[in-house]
Amino acid sequence: MRKQAGGESGLTLLELAVTLAVIGLIAAIAVPSMGKVIPHVKLNSAVSQLTNDLNIARYRGISGNFKTRVVFNTGASTYTRWIDKNRNGAFDAGEEDILNRTMPSGVTFVTASTSPHVGFDPVGTAEDGTASVTDIPVTLAGSQNPPETRQITVNRAMGLVKLN
């Protein structure tokens, strides 16, 4: 730093160039590693959101004595949650608590059990329209190479949603 005759101080062009070069070097090292972190963060965020939405579906069904459903569109990476007031398993006029959610870019459903939905009865038990007695798996994958997967399971007997 140089001090001018009038008492003012400032950076020389050389000092400024060195500072910018150091900042550029740090950015060149950090940016590629950030590209690897972003898909991981998107996947974790999507899994947390889906887990929360499944829990809300269960609690809304118990509190209102309704059947609730979360239906997965695996091709479009979306899901819809609603209260099935007439308990027919289909979305009809007058159904409420509608939520349509799209997965973040790069996050897809690998499997949503063998059925495209998870339903909760008013007592909190879960079903997916199959005769299976095992937990209901919902698996999401990120866009990493190789893809990272995360699985959520829903216990049929108690309706408990668990992140594996």
C-alpha cells in the first residue's frame, strides 16, 4: 500500500492483480466441488419433503377420520396428496387438502412400491393396494453418476414413515 503526498493511501495495480488472482484460484478449486454437492442437497431436500408430506397425510387422516392418499407419478417425478372423503380411492370433486409437488430437477422416483400410491386409513395404518404385508418402500434417486438413492419406508401396521 502506498501513501500519496496528500496523505491518501491506496492499492497499487500489482497488489490488486495479485489479490484477484488468488480469489480466482480459490474459485477455480471450489466451483467444481460445489457441482458435486448440489445434486446431493437436492436429493436430501426432496426426501425430507416427501417424508414430511407422507406424515402430514397420515396425521390429517387420523385427525379428520378420513382416508388420505399420496399418489406418485413416477414418469413425471411428481406426487399428489389429498383427503379421500368418500373413501373410494379416486380423486373426486369435493376432495380437499390437495397438494401437487414436483421433485427438484435431477431427482426421480426409482420405485414407489409396486403401486403408485400410499394410502392411510383413519386409524393410521398404511396400504398401497397390494396384498403384501411388508413395509411400503418409496425410493428416490439423484442425478449423480453413479446415482445416489435414498429410501423411505412406510410401516403398514402403524403407518409410521421412516427414512432409511
